Amino acid sequence: MRLLSLKSGRLSLEFVPQELPLVRSRLAVAARKGRVPARIVQQPGATHDVVSVRGMEFILLSELGEHALISTSLTGDILLRRVARDVGRTAIRARRRQFRRELIQQAA
């Protein structure tokens, strides 16, 4: 997963299709109000889907085995940054847990 800056000034979060459920859940949590995760609405289109979260719209493209979630506003950019940061932290924690398990197995 990677976050790219586009020429338009917007951001694009690129990821593999298997990560879509993780991205959707992190998007809902990042846009939550209080403790209630935000509702995500996905409207299919001919060339792309439109994903709406709390009034922010994103374009979801699927090309060459990858998805790209593109923001259409400054607040969308901020939200995508949060999602990328949260997913990165989750991946680091998972790698640390795996490393600890391997150390424990080697010590046994």
C-alpha cells in the first residue's frame, strides 16, 4: 500500500484488492464522529466507483490488479493520510508480533 501525490494536488491511496476491506474499515474509523464509525457508501459507475464518507467523495479505480482511492478534496486528503498512517501502524505491529513468535519458537 502506498500514498501518492497527484499532479492535481490530490492524493491517491494505492493498494491490492485483498486490502479493500482493511481500507474500508480504516476509512470508517478515521472519519468517525465520537466513537461511531462513519458510514461508507459506494456507488458503482461505468469506469470507476464513487465512495462517499461523511460528505467527502473519493474515486475508486481498479486497474491492472490494483485499486486506487483518490481524494477529491483537501479534507479527503487528510483522511487518506490518516488511513495510510493507521494501516502502516497495523502492519508494523503485525510484523513485531510475528518476529516475537519466531524468537520464542527459536528459544524453545
